[in-house]
Amino acid sequence: MTFQDLNLSTPLYNALEDLGFKQPTPIQEKAFPVVMSGSDIVGIAQTGTGKTYAYMLPILRSLKFSTQLNPRVLILVPTRELVVQVVDEIEKLATYINVRVTGVYGGTNINTQKKAVAQGLDIIVATPGRLYDLAVSRALQLKSIQKLVIDEVDVMLDLGFRHQLINIFDILPQQRQNIMFSATMTADVEAMITDTFKNPKRISVAASGTPLDNIKQAGYKVPNFYTKVNLLIHLLQDAEVYHKTLIFVSNKRMADRLFEALEQQFPDECCVIHSNKTQNYRLRSIRQFEEGDNRILIATDVMARGLDIDSVSQVINMDTPAYPENYMHRIGRTGRAEKEGSTLVFTTTKEEAFLENIEQLMDMSIPQIAFPEEVEVSQELTPEERPKIKEINNPLKRNKNDEDAPGAAFHEKSKKNQKTNQGGSYRRKIEQKYKKPKTRGDKHQNNKKKRR
Ligand code: AMP
């Protein structure tokens, strides 16, 4: 496919030619018709796949010239660096288009940004906090926003921007197109999609250039987390093979739990990164791993994203990712730059369906290694693994209908609360007084009788 097939405008073709881009990347090809159609869209794509232009090409294609002051497109990104980068990319693409783009982010003078916004603009690129401040102070009107782009939503949620995003959604027009991009799928991202989107179209591409041929893949079937830990400890004894091992876990809790267990076995050989660790701690961990001071690094999907660490010898998946794209991103951390890499994935019975999805995406099956006999199978379960207690047919359990079943506490209602509303209080008073129903008709009747 070429850019000609996308039916772009001449100014866009010219800008692309200046940039030297010959053909759309897979994510651009997939996203273009969906964004043009106006429906909500969720794109799963890593940085480097051309995702910025995947949403910018169709947005610029459909944006009409306007002199109105309020922006019509809002692009939210997690960091100020990304604001600068996205603004820069848009400006390159819009070289021959009359479009006003402004970037705003926290940590700098808000008054300068208020002035910039007051000049009028079409597209605003922002970090959530600063955008909200500008909107609340009324320096920025969001009532004309037609398209909302949330880029790197997994990082945003991991950094704790969820509430800020919700606050922003509340002040945006209901009628708008939502466009979301994320490199990884997490439970938080999935929840945000269901809460915010109207039947979004989903598109995804595997990490570009994941050199599957360079990476030796294998798996173990393991019953539970602590058995996975035992197996991992067993494997890591071989410091030669596992001399630079990146271990992926699905969440922070798991990362801390695993770090605790490995620290005991391999003191001063492990480090961990996840978003609850300070920036300094994370940088130090990465440096120690990179320089070979620590041979084991435990990381969550989102945190490991930006890592471009040389010659990772092994990637170990402690869990089997529910989204196959995450697996592709993880294993792409090894086998880089034509080097041989190796990866293992641990799968519980519950995770077997995920493994099938991964194999389907890669169109190959992952060879399974027999569980080593010398490794102890743990009976200990994590809180998440423990079965939810459902007591069916427990003879000691009291039935709801039992006389002595605990229910709502019972006590006599006070006199006042015992009253029920019977309506027509005047009629009832008259009834009591005359001992028989009195209606208007009756009254006349009675009067007539009196007169006679
Ligand atoms: P992104 O995934 O948006 O961070 O883009 C990664 C890099 O790819 C950026 O430097 C873009 O300028 C570049 N890029 C975007 N689209 C294309 C394309 N169609 N062909 C070649 N490079 C591209």
C-alpha cells in the first residue's frame, strides 16, 4: 500500500514527501479508515510503529480551515517531553496546511500558556493536569472539541492520571470521537475503554521488527505462582546462562512479591522497577542491570517499555500475558540488534487460553519443557490464587428463610413511623365527626332535607 491509496490531500502528500516517507506503516494503514469514519478507536501499538501519524494523518485530512478561537482537537499525552515531540511531529506534517497547534504542560509558567491559548488554536497537545487547570480557570474553552486523542494511555494510568482523565471527560462535549493509543493492554486500560468508549473499533500491530527468528522460545506448565518462583530460582542458579535476565510480571504487587523471594536467594543480584518506585530508584536499577552489577531485573510491562538495554540474554515471562501483543513486546527486549535471544514463558492452567492466543498471533507453537522433578511444587497460594469460598450445601449454614436467620435487625417502629399515608385527611376527619361519608352531593342532599 502507498500513501496514494489513503486518499490524502496534496499538502499532506507534499509534507510526507519532504519527510521521505514512502508508504504508510501497518498501524497507519489500519487506523486511517477507522479514524476517518468518525467511530471510536483503540489502537495497540508501540512507540516506533508510526502511531502518532496513525491518528494525525486522518485528523489533519478531515480538519477544515477555521478562524475560531477554541480548539477542535485535544491530544492528551503523559509527559511534557511527549507534548513537545507530538507538537513537533504535527508541525512537520502540517507544513503546507494552515493549522494552529499549541502544546501545554505543567511545571512551566501558566500565564505564558494562557496567552498562547488566547491567540486561538485548532489542535491542543497537553498533559492532563495542565489542561485541566487551563480549562477550570476558563483560559481555555473545551466546548468545541470534536476529537479526543489519548496517547500512551497505559503510561497515563500507570502514573495515576485516571482521576484527572475522568475530570477532563466530564467537561468535554458528549458528542466527540475518542481515539486511544496504548502500547500494552492492562486491566486498567481495559476498564477505561469500557467506561469511556462507544463500541470502539480495535486495531493492533505486533511490535515492529520483533525478530522472531533470533529468539529461542520455550515454555513450562506450572501450577501456581510460588511454584513458578521455585522453578525460577532453580533456573537462575545457572549464572552463566542467565547472566542478564529480564523478568516480566503483570503488576506491581507481583513485582514486589517476586523481588522479596529472589532477594533472599540471590542477594545483591536483583533489582526491580515499577511505577511505585521513585524515578531515581528506577534509573539506578536500570543502570545496575545495564552495567552488569545486577544480573536480574524484574519489571512490569509498562515500565519496561522504554528500556533499550543491550544484550538481554533471557526474557522470562512469570505470567502468560492475557494480551498477545504484550508477549510480543516483552520478548522483543531480547534478540535485539541481530543478537541471539532466549525467552521462557510460565503458564498455569488458567493461563492456557492466553498461551493459545499468543501462539495464534505468531502462527507458531511454543515448545514446552517438562517440569523438572527436582523443583518443589508449592502448595502455597497467593491471595489472588486462593479460591473464592462458595459454600454450597453447608449443613451448618443458616437459610435466609429460617426463623432465627440473621436478617435486618428487627425492632418496633416508633408511633410516628407506624403511621401510613392514607390520603384525604379532611374527608377522614369529616367521616369521623359525622360517622358517615359526607360528600358535596350529600351536603346538598342534607340541606334539601333540612329545608323541607
Ligand atoms: P511514533 O511511533 O509515532 O513514535 O513514530 C516513530 C518514528 O517513525 C517517527 O520518527 C516518525 O517520524 C516515523 N514515521 C512515522 N510514519 C512513518 C512512515 N510512514 N514511514 C517512515 N517513518 C515514519
